[in-house]
Amino acid sequence: MALDLIALGEPLVEFNQSGEGTDGTFYRLGFGGDTSNTAIAAARQGVRAGYFTGLGQDAFGDMFMQLWAAEGVDTSHVVRRAEAHTGMYFVTHGPDGHVFSYMRAGSVASLVKPQDIPAKYIAGAKYLHISGISQAISDTACDSVLAAIDTARAAGVKVAYDTNLRLKLWPLARARAITHATIPLCDVIFPSLEDATVLTGLSDPDDIASFYLDLGASLCLLKMGKDGVLVAERGNRQKIAGYKVASVDATGAGDTFDGSFLAMLIEGRSPIEAARYANAAAALSTCGYGAVAPIPRRSEVEAFLNAPH
Ligand code: KDG
């Protein structure tokens, strides 16, 4: 079955501090991993999404296979290996928002090599989605992402990329070099203002958008959290305001934006219409704890967009 979107990267089992429990230290078991979140967000909006990664032959790997099956995300090319584990992370919440603590080094996803990339599978999709995290988890994973991009481009598959900067995973100089080398290979990029400020050294959203368009991206969605998103193409840019909602946890909001935006683009909506929709989806995803559980479905996003604000 040809897919609309294939995402590639590392899923992480999530333990998210929810504030529940007698001493407030209850950790809710859930799912994360930026590109997996994006695939699920796209599937919840109604497009055919698939995911490529490596998982351990462990209980957490089984949980992910069950999750994706329940979400309708295709897993026909996921690799399972017994020699390493599925990655996990903890999310704690403090005065500066959420903090991620990883237990992922040596995971099966980080052992993926370019020769593991399912070329025909990717070549049959409309979009390939990858991220800075997909590249940061290991050198072989980084090479694999670049191989997947080459495959996509050679087959006319569009490439979408979230810079998702994680300085716990790689040093800034390397992150900057790889990110800046990847952007010209992409059709749609999703930097957050926070990442882009660090990666480019610029702080003005318009300057950042110009920088990325000059690097070679054709469509840049600069995500600015509760301040909305700047949609920038050559000769056309528009800021779309954010929504005020009762946010408790922003984990995965950017990934929800990416998946919802791509779903709308795949349906034929314009970048501005797609960004309006994705902005609402991302806002709604912050109203519950965890990366995946609060990703809204299409009916919820549409109801929210039709309600007075
Ligand atoms: O965007 C949310 C993700 O960052 C989270 O689910 C965990 O993929 C993750 C990571 O590496 O930070």
C-alpha cells in the first residue's frame, strides 16, 4: 500500500511526571519520540502514515507495535532486534517547562545503518519526515537519514524536516553543521523559534525565515509556541496567531503541528490553511500530559476551529 507519509527516527517509551499521587511524583507511562509522534498525529487527521525504526525484542518494543497498529500507522518495515533495547525517557515539569531525561544510548533505533533503510518503501510515499533527533542519536542513524533523503529525492518524494535540537544528544557545532546541510535537501522545514535562535544565532523570526529560505528550503514553518507560527515561502509570508488554551504539558506539541500540517498539505490545502489547522491541533495537544495521548483527532480539531475564540 502506498503511503502518504513515512516518518523515520526513534520512538521512546515515556514516563511523564503528572503531578498525581500522594507526593506528586507519579509518572504516567506513555509514548514519545518526535517522529513517531508526528506519524501518529498525521494518522489521527486521516492520512495514511507509516513509521520506520528499530525496536528491541522487549516489552516496550511490543507496546509500540501495538500502539501503531491501534493508530493505523503502518509498521511493515520496522526492524526488531534482540541484541539491544527500545529507548525510553522521563519528562519532569519545572518552572521553565518540561525537562527530558533520556535512557536511549545503544538502543536498536540508534543502531540503524544506511543499508537498513527500506528504499522501495520510501520511494512509494508522498512525503518522508525526519528530524534533527533522528540524526543526533548516532553517526549511523545520521547517515541513514541522509540515505533516506537521497532515496526520497531521487524518487520525487517530498522531504519534511523538523530541526528538533537536543543538545543532550550532540554538540552544538555538529548539530548546526548537520542541520544546515540537511535543510537545502528538504521541501518543508519545521524549526521552532527556540531551536532556530540557537542554531542560527538570529532572534528575529523574519530574519530566521529568510536565513532558512536562503539556505534552500522552499517552505519554512517557524513554530513560536503560544505566539503561533510564521509561514514563509519565497515572496510570501504570513504570521498566524496562536490559541489560548489551558496548557499543562507542551511535550510533543511541535510534532503534533508537523503531522497535522503535513496531513492537510497532503489533502491539498494551502500552507496557510494547513498551518491554521495545525496550530489548533498543536494547542489542543498541550491540554493533557504526554506526547501521544493528547494528540487530537480531526473531529476535535474541527470542533475547536468552529468554536468562538
Ligand atoms: O517533541 C517531543 C519529543 O522530543 C519527545 O517525545 C521525546 O523524541 C523525543 C526526544 O528525543 O526528545
